[in-house]
Amino acid sequence: MSTATYSPAEQAARLAAQGPVRTAEPVKPQRKVLERFPAGAPRGSWPAEEFAQQQRRQGVAAEVVMDLASDSYLVVVA
């Protein structure tokens, strides 16, 4: 069994042929949290959605996401 040795140019060409390198963790987009709301709002009340709607009326691209770790809704801007 022989081991192949490659020149630096051949090594670079082989690495380039493999395509882009993937990282272990995906890159998350940076978001700014405008407001936090507890998930236990009274039945029929959507304070996070109402706040996000007010922001959208003012031209801010706000959206509501759930933060499972803190059990709260976040109004964020990307």
C-alpha cells in the first residue's frame, strides 16, 4: 500500500474541488429585540402581536417569535 503525496498546488486544487466548508453550527441572523411579552397572557389577548402591528404601522418590519427557553414572545426586527 503506497501513500500518495501531493504538491501544494494539487492539495489546493483538491480542497477547492470539495466545495464550500460547512461549519458545525448554522449562523443565526442578528436580531434586535424590541419588546418581550410573557406567554401566559389572558385568553383572547395577543399583546405581542398587537405591539408588532403598531410597529409595522410605523414602518418597522417587526415580527413575533417564541423564545422557548424563557417561555415568552419576542417582538424582533431583523
